[in-house]
Amino acid sequence: MIDNTRGTIEMTAAMVISGTICWFVVLSGRPVTEVVFWRCLFAIAILLPVCAAMGLLRREHATNKQLLLAALGGVAIVINWLLLFAAYSRSSISIATAVYNTQPFMLVGLGALLLREELTRSKVGWLLLSFAGVLLIVLAKPDTSASGNSYLIGILMSLGAAFCYAVAALITKKLKGMPHHLIALVQVLVGTLLLLPVVLGNQDAIAPASWTFLITLGVVHTGLMYILLYSAIQRLPTSLTGALSFIYPAVAFLVDALAFGHRLHPLQILGITAILLAAAAMVLGWKWPLIATRRQ
């Protein structure tokens, strides 16, 4: 019972932190490549001593193959962050976050294609509902602050980010036995190395206020968030972990509305609702209503 309560608090905190990432990304005022680089670098400052304290830096915790797979997952995670953060300014935080939540379907599709996992009629039904939600968002009229092309590019970037996250999740499935904290450390190390040449080539000075946001993104939104998330996952049943994960988009929508004054159009609201409902159904294992009715 104590573990369950603690896990719930940790998962809730992790999702609230995740939901405010968008705010810090925008307020940093820096290019997304820089944001992701500093996020990775400052996260290392947290994850490296944590992994060392837990005794996870010994070779017995990961084979060469596992380290290579974790590095490939890191490449996918970095591209995922780059695409998602770039989508914020094009389609809005709310729209990018909603479309990004199609990731469970990307994972199911990849699992069926590469791992021959079963694709049930219920999963297909929820997938079609999610697809309908994306179509509604595409058809909705974007705000006057964004052109139609920019809006569509933002949606495509969010879909690309969801796909990259699904790839990273699929790779993580292959890393059974490798501690999650160590996987996260490898991922941010890869991100730092990948983006180092880009950051070194940028001569623009970073304002003191921007440093505050960048450091917070690395220390709190990556290092601390990963620690809370993995601790919660170890304590909670999968169903509760999945349910609490939807705190993340809810917080992101609030941030977009309260901090940036963005208002959604009716079609966008309907599309977001369809995507989140379908995603929740996938994560929580709900049956497609028509199939459940027939069986009765």
C-alpha cells in the first residue's frame, strides 16, 4: 500500500513535470538543437552520479550489444525531441502534444510489423479512431498566427516525433535486464555527442534568463523526471501507470491556454478528444465497443 501511494505520487509528479516541458522550451528562446543539447548535457550531471551511486556503471549491467541498442534508442529519442519541440511553434503546444499521443499506435504497428505481435480488432478500431482525430485536427482552421503550411508541417513533425518515440520504446523492449537509469544515461550521452558540433558552430551568446530554463530542462525535466518515472513504474501496476500518464497532455493543454493564451477550435477539440480516448483505450486495454457488444 505504501509503495502504491509513493508510486502514484512519483508518477503524478513526473507527468506534471513532463507537461511543463513545452513552457520551458518556448521561454528559453533558443533553437531546438541547442535546447536538446543542453537538456542532455545537464541531465548527465544528474543521471551519472545517480547511476554511480546505484552501482550501475559496472560492466556486468550491460553487454556491448545492449549498449549499442541503447545508443540507437538515444538517436531516436533525440530526433523525437527535436521534432516535437520544433512542432510547438508551428501547430501550437496543444496540437503538437495531442498528435504526439498517437505514439501507442506507432508502437503497436511496429510491434506487429517487426515482432509479429497480434493486431486485434479492438486495436484496429482504436487506431482508426485516433486516425480520425488526426484528420479532424488537419482539417481544422489554424490560428491566424500560423500559416496553413506551417500548421500542417507542425502536425507532420509531431507524427514523426511519435514514430521516433515508438522506435525508442521498441528498442527498450529489447534491453531487458539493463537498468532503466543506465539506458537513460546512455541516451542523453548520445544526444550530447550528436548535437555537440551544432552547438559549437553557433556563436550566439545565451542570455542569463535562457540559462535558467535550459538548466531546469536538463536537471528537472530530464534527470529528476526520469528518476521519478522509473521509480514509479517499478512500484505501480501497468494499468495505473498508463492512466496517470495522461496527466502529461492535460498539463500541457493548461500551459498552452494559461501561459500562451492559445484557444482551440471545435474541430481541434473533437480531434484531440478522439486521439486521447483512443490512446487511453490502447494503454488500458479497453475493448472496442462494437466487438464487446457482439460478444454479449
